[in-house]
Amino acid sequence: ETGVTQSPTHLIKTRGQQVTLRCSSQSGHNTVSWYQQALGQGPQFIFQYYREEENGRGNFPPRFSGLQFPNYSSELNVNALELDDSALYLCASSSRGMGETQYFGPGTRLLVL
Amino acid sequence: AQSVTQLDSHVSVSEGTPVLLRCNYSSSYSPSLFWYVQHPNKGLQLLLKYTSAATLVKGINGFEAEFKKSETSFHLTKPSAHMSDAAEYFCVVSVSNSGYALNFGKGTSLLVTP
């Protein structure tokens, strides 16, 4: 069974640029959630995708957007990057439902200069 | 809204002594609660979860947690700490109104000394 994978592992961008992060979900999972973890903080929920539609969203502006594909993989897009967007971005896959375990990928570390 | 509060930002124990990481939750109904661990430069790993079955939950690596509704607590314990337990620990609640997203506590950094 393949776990959750994310690419790239590290990324450096400059303020105002756009970035796309990718996530492949674990086999058998139909739900992907994205989290932002700033240095020294707990992860913060960005949004969740279920069957290719956004299924819930945290307190993040519209310049954070995403996609889910028919194979349940997902992308996180961030436009107009700001310095505060520098963080570890974590993807988690799961089956949908209360109490379902979310399995996390290793993350993409984004640095915005 | 469902939330968790981790009562200690840092905990230091000696190797071989018990570990106690404290977490209180807030929820209007029976919550789903988790403990995750994050080792330096590693992803998040599930230690254990509570989903309204047995109140004493056993997890990996000798960790366990007890759900106490009367105290709204879900503390994580281990009888004997090992050096490899040094990591960041997160208490987490599942939030029903956001597609069952996870709401993380601020984390407790566990230091294990020889």
C-alpha cells in the first residue's frame, strides 16, 4: 500500500509569485485535506476536497485554491505569495467521515522571499 | 465549535520515567479525538484515536490516552519514556462542520533526558 506523497519537498519563491503543490492520496482514500504549519505552530486547516469538490474551508483567503482529480490526487495553488505564506504545507488523505483517520504526507516546505 | 487546548507547551522527563501530556477539549457533542506525533523534519504520525468506543485507547509505541467526559480531558500517557519519544505532540479534534477537518492544538514539545 502506497502512502501519501507530496511534491516538491522544498520550494523557494519570491513575493507576488504563484505556486502549485501536489499530493497523491493513499490507495482507497477519496478525501484530501490541506494544512499549513507555520514554524513552531500546529497545522491549520486550509480546505478539504471530496469527489473533486471543495468540502470545507478554513480561514484562508481566496488566493488559496485547490483541485482534486478523478484519481483523488490533489493540488494546492497559492497566488500572489506573501512572506507569511512561508510554511510547511501538509496534505492528508482519508476516507470521508467523522473520526476517520487522516494520513499525512511528509509535506512541502515553502519559503517566500 | 470543537477545539482542544494543550496545557503544556514543553514537558521534560528523564528516560525511563512516566510521560503525561495534557489535553482538554471543547465540544457540544461526543467528539472524535486524536493524538499525532511529529518528529523533527518528519511528517505527522497518528499515535491513537478515540471515536466513542472504549474510553481507554491504546496506541503505538506504548502510548495510551483516556477519554474523560466529566473532565473534558484526553491526556496522553506512557509508563516509561524512551529517548526516541522526543518529539512534538499534537492533540487534535475532528470538526464536523468543515468536512471533518482536524483542529490541532498548539502542540507539546517532549524532551527526554538521559
